[in-house]
Amino acid sequence: MRERIDTIGRLSALARMTDIAGLLWCDAKALFAHVLAWQVRARERKHLAALDDRMLRDVGLSRADTLRESSKPFWIS
């Protein structure tokens, strides 16, 4: 009887560890997704700041719009 209780306890501990590992994996994936989004946002703002006035007029933006957007930190959308 004691062995059966020990086995159940080990299985339940293993299940808890698996649940924790699953949560950590989800958090790691979410962090990776955020880092990728930040990189894309920073690159897009850099490209936007490099556009000349003619190109900005073509897309309907002013130099002030691009300065405001490109001065934001990468973590702010």
C-alpha cells in the first residue's frame, strides 16, 4: 500500500513539473515573439525616418509625423 501511495505522489509531482515546464515554454515563446516584434518595429521606424520628402508626400505623411514616430522607443507601439 505504501508503494502505491509513493507512486501516486511521484506521478503527481511529475505532472506538476510538466505543467510548469509547459508554462515556462509558453512564456519563452511569448518573450521571443515580443523581441521579434520589437526588432521589426525598430527597423520600420528607421526606414521611415530615412524616407525623403517626396516619398513621404506619396504616402501622405509629413516630416513631423515621421519624426514623432521614429523618436518613439521600440517597445512602444
